[in-house]
Amino acid sequence: MAELNSTRTYAVLAAFQAVDAAACLGPVAPIEEALTTVGLPKRFWPVLPVVKAASALGLLSVFRFPALARVTTFLLTVYFVLAAGSHIRARDWSPGLVASSTFLALYGALTVKGPAVVTR
């Protein structure tokens, strides 16, 4: 599983976070439905694109500041603990719970393993 902590993995996840941030700007219908289902108050919705864009930048920091990228994966782990917990609290057994749980496991593993050290 050497690919798990490669800089390419971090870059792909950063791109995903950036696209997710853009989708939260509206938000698009499926995200709006998920936020409503889990009961996140609308006053917090504008914070989500900012947090997700910041996480994309934090993941991209792997190329220059690997420690910052590791902190970012830890914070994303916390974020997805809250997201999965929100789905469970709302008894929302939708694909959103599966997605948040999967990302929880992924970012948790990245936090434990840390980014690959790039030597130049």
C-alpha cells in the first residue's frame, strides 16, 4: 500500500476536496438534502466551502510542508468523525454515511501513516 501515502494520493484528494468545496457553494441539491437530513443549521452552511477549500490547500502542502499535510489529514479525520456521527444521530443510513465513514477510515489511515518523505 505504498500508494496510500504518496504525494499523488494527496494531490488527488486535494482535487476532490476542491470540487466538493465548489459543490457546497450553492449548495448543489444532493448536498443540500444531506445537510438538511442531518440537521446542520443553515447558518453553518457557508463555512463548509471555506473549510473544504482550506483542506484542499492543506493536502497540497504535502509537496513543501509534509507536516502540515499530516495535520490536515488529522483535521479531516475529525471532520469525518463529526460527519459520520451526524448521519448516525439523524438515523440517516444513506450513502452519505457510507461515504463519510469511508473518508473517515481513509484520512485516519493517512494520519497514522503520514506522507511519504520526498528526498531531493
